[in-house]
Amino acid sequence: MLGPQSPFVMYDEEYKRINAAIEKLLRESNSKSIFLVDKNGQLIAGVGETDNLDTTSLASLTAGNIAATGGLAQLIGEKEFSILFHEGEKDNLHISIVAGRVILLVIFDQRSSLGLVRLRVKKGSEELAVIFEDLAKKGEQQAGTGPESPFAEITDDDIDNLFR
Amino acid sequence: MSFINYASREINCKIVYYGPGLCGKTTNLQFVYQKTAPEAKGKMISLATETERTLFFDFLPLALGEIRGFKTRFHLYTVPGQVFYDASRKLILKGVDGVVFVADSQEERLDANIESMENLKDNLEEQGYQLENLPFVVQYNKRDLPNTTPVEELRDLLNPREVPDFEACATTGQGVFETLKAVAKLILIDLKKGGR
């Protein structure tokens, strides 16, 4: 499990698996685009029609939405609300939590339906949960070894250069 | 909790601006937004009331450049400062990598600063953090106003550990980038040490 203070690390192999899983979900659910966001608002992956979207803002607001709803849930004695649905005139948002740690955001229009999206998301979430479990294990294994970190050897100059 | 993506070679870090109501947290972000090159920034989002008081948060994504081939991005958030928005403040602290405390230097806000600092410590502890272990800087804002508390006194009260601190006037931008650079630098040094 990812601790609250350890960095969340994504590796190539899992990134490819995650993308394949959400590509499949995109096809099967007939949706427009799908995003995975971590609970802190950082975008992990996105597929489908993503070009005209401000994906950074989308990720941050989705996480804010989940956080606020989670706060509401606790107030009434629920652990969390695992699914949120926002209905628009053309496009709709289906937001759910995968494996208790990442947020799955599906954008769909009249070419799909809430029922289909719910059904496919449920199945797709199980697949994604396995990948995130593997990722967490890998992170733990590599945490002690060290040489993987690109930051171990950064110098003060590297940092200063960022602010030129 | 920073997010290191080896697949897209990116690092994302979260910085939260904390402080009492009307101390200038949003103004800090607005100045950074105005003075940053368009290619380095995303859209600034403000979830505010009709009277422009922050309701949930302000959000500004910044891309600073590359370190060792990794794109370095900072996500800047502010919390709502008003006392009764405490539930929202807690949510925004989740996953924080570095904190900027913006103090209001005006004499009549001294108590509000101290209360907000205590609130920050409490809320961090609730999330399993200790302020002492987090990258943390303090900004004494509104130094341009006539009725300010001397910096030495503010430092005694708000910054006993003597973390990096800065005098600022966020409306003109004085001290704004110095503050941001200092906290970003502390975060990167923290990452270098291999996480907390």
C-alpha cells in the first residue's frame, strides 16, 4: 500500500499496462475519453478525445470533487461514495475510485449510456486494481535500493537552473 | 506525495499556500500566474465566492523545466483562509509536498496568524504529517502597509525553527518568487534525500 508520505512512482511497464486497460475500457464502454487521476490531483493517464481538454485542470478538479464528496461521506458515517455521476446536456461524467487509491474518470455522450459505463467500469476497475497492486509492490521493493532515483545525484546547480 | 512518472519522465509536486483569511494567498498565485511565460503555466483555477473569497481552492500548475531529463512540474494550491472552512482546508493538505505559510503583517491580524499556524499543525498531524519534517517556508506579507508588526516579532511567534522566511508585498510581487523558489528548492532537496 502506498503510504501517505512516500512518492508515487510510475514505471514504463505498468504505464503501458494501464494504458492498454483504459483503451480497452474506452472501446467497450463506447465513451469519449477516460482519465486516471491520483487522489492528489495529478494526472496518471488519459485516452480517447483528449486534445481539446485542459487535462491538468480536469485532474485537479476531479480530485477536489472526490475529496469534497469523501468529506461529505464521512460526515454522514459512510466510508466513501464510490461512484459520482454528473449529467450534462451532451456530455456526462462518471467518476469512480479504483482500488481505494486512484480516480477513474469516464466522459461519455449519447453514443453510450450510464448503465453500460457502470457495467464496464466495474469490470475494468478490477483489472486496474491488479496493476496498481503490482505497482505498489514494485515501489516498495525498489524503495530500499536507491540507484533508481533520478534525484540522488542532483546538484544545487541543477536546482538553481530551474529558476533562471 | 510527489508523483514520479518514469514512463513520461515527469515529476509532479504539490505546494500549498496556507494562512489566515485575506492574508494574500490568492494574490501570491495571481502574481506568479501573471509573471510566468505562457508555455510554462497552465490555467489558473479559482473556486471562489461571488465576493472573490476562496471557497475551496485556487490551483495553478507550473512547469519549471528539466532536471536530469525529468520535466519538473509544481502544482500550487491555496486553501480557503476563513476559519469556518476548516473541513475544506484539511482536504487540500492531502498529499502535500511543501507548505508556504503566508502571514498578514498587520498588527490587528497577529492573533489570526497564530491561530492559522496552530490550525496548520493540527490539520497536518491529522493527515499523518509533522510540519517539522515537511519543506516549509514563511512569508510576511503586506510589508507595505503602515501598521505592521516588526519582522523580528513575527519571526519569534511564527517561525521559531527559523525556516527560510521572506518579507513580501504580494500585490506588487515583492518577495513572491523568492518564497516560491525557496519552497521548491526544499522540496527538490527532500526528493534528493530519497523521500520522507
